[in-house]
Amino acid sequence: MNQTSWVRGLLLSLATAILWGWMPLLLRGLVDHLDPLTATGYRYLLCALGNALYLWILGGSTWRPLRERNVLLLVALCVGGMLINNVMFLYGLRLTSPGAAQVLSQLGPVMLLLGGVLIFRERFSPRQWGGGVLVVSGMALFFHDRFGGMDSQGDYGIGLLILVTAPVFWATYGLAQKKMTGLLGPQQVLVIIYVLGTILLSPFISWGAIAAMSAGGHAFAIGSMIVTVASYITFNEALARWDASRVSAILTLTPLFTLLATRIAASGWPHLFASEHHDAVSWLGAAIVVAGSLCVAVPRYRRRRQP
């Protein structure tokens, strides 16, 4: 790997983490205008158009694997997993905050790796198990000031429960996507997810609410579409130029970017975004979540013995 490829991989990974860091804020702005099911359907429709345009520009995509029954089953798991995760994420986000949602979303990669151990018999080192313990411990510290008043903040507690459950379905999507490696590209799978997701959600979408939405609401929807499409482009390009483990390591910084983005958005647009107040213990918890995710994401490299 030459130095130029390494630098590009790093920059693309950072771009992905920054884009994903802003995503909860855009989605929170969207669910302030629409209910979660309508917001998800509208976003899926826009993302389907954006991803289809990107694939058309690239060209050369083949859809022949869809003729195979096992591929169709895996696609169904991808659609169901991603759709349920996205809807639950919006419901949880509506009841909590962007920072809390992004910190809890770090459970997704941990569950994905655990699924890989159980299904694909991948190795999970003691260091990675320790990283998983750090993730859970860091989350407990991050939400330490919420536990005492959980009874009086029922909606927040329900939101946390939803956000803890949602990563299970994201991991289902990830495992099915991994099983399709070499059959369908990730962008192709995303197009299928967004198209079928829009169709499945159409009976629950309030098209009148979308039509009556203000320009600000449409701006949040279009912004979330742009960030979604752009982030997966930078993510895939980063994987093409850098080791997957190193890309994953950079992506563990996403919760910190969300917390910083929330501070920036609240100071710049206080009428749109509420400031999140976190004490030193909460920030320490967020840092521990990142460190634990790093331990889980990056495999242990063994040095080859010299002959």
C-alpha cells in the first residue's frame, strides 16, 4: 500500500465518520416535522433516487444474482433488518437525543461481530471481548445522570430501550450483507432496500403531511439523503484504499463527532437544535465507548516469523 492510498483512505474514513456524526441531527430535525414511519418512507424514496443515480453514473452493475433463491432470502433479511432498525432508531431518537442515539448505535458493530462469531465461526480475541465490556461500561457512564430520574422520565427510558434493541436488526442486515459478498455490491443492496422499503411503508406514509411540510422540513429530508448517499460512497471508497480494520477504527469516532456537531448546531441554530449538557463523567463514558469500539473493531495482527 503506497502512501497516497493510505492518506486517501484515512481522509475518506474521516469524512464518513463526520458525515455519520451529523446524521442523527438531520433525522431529529426530520422527525420534528413527520412521524417516524412517514419520515423513514420519505427518506427512503429520496435515497433510492440518489443511489440509483450514483449506480447509473458508475455503470456496469449486474443484477443476475437476484435470480437465485438464497440471494433473494438474504436480500429479504437485509431489507427487514435495515428497515426495522431505521424505524426504531427514529422512534428512539424522537424520545432521546442525537448524542444518546449515536452512542447506543455503537452496539451495532459489537453485535455484528458477535454474530460473525456465532454464524461464521470467526475468532473473537480476549482483547475484543474486553472491548465489548468497555463499550457497555462506557455507556453506563455516559447515561449515569439519567438513571436516577428514569422513573420520572418515562419517555427517555423507553427511547433508550428502543435504541438498545435497534442494533440487533442492523446486525442482521450486516450479517446478510456479508453473506452476499461477491454476489451483489453494497450500493446495489442499498438501492433494493430503499425501493422495497418505500413500497412496504407506503400504506403508512402520510403524503399529505409531506406535501404540507415547510421548506425547513424538506431541507432536513434532502440533507439526510445527501449525507446517506455521500457517506456510503466515501465508506466504500475508503475500504477500496485502506484496510477494513483501520477504516472501522476511524469510524468508532462517530459518536464524538455527533456530540461535537450537536454543540455546533445548538450554538449556531438554537431555535432548531437543543444543546445537550454532559458533565465530565459523561464525556469520559463517551471516550470509553470509542476506546472499546476500537478494541472490538481492529483485529490483532500477528507478526510473521522470520525464516
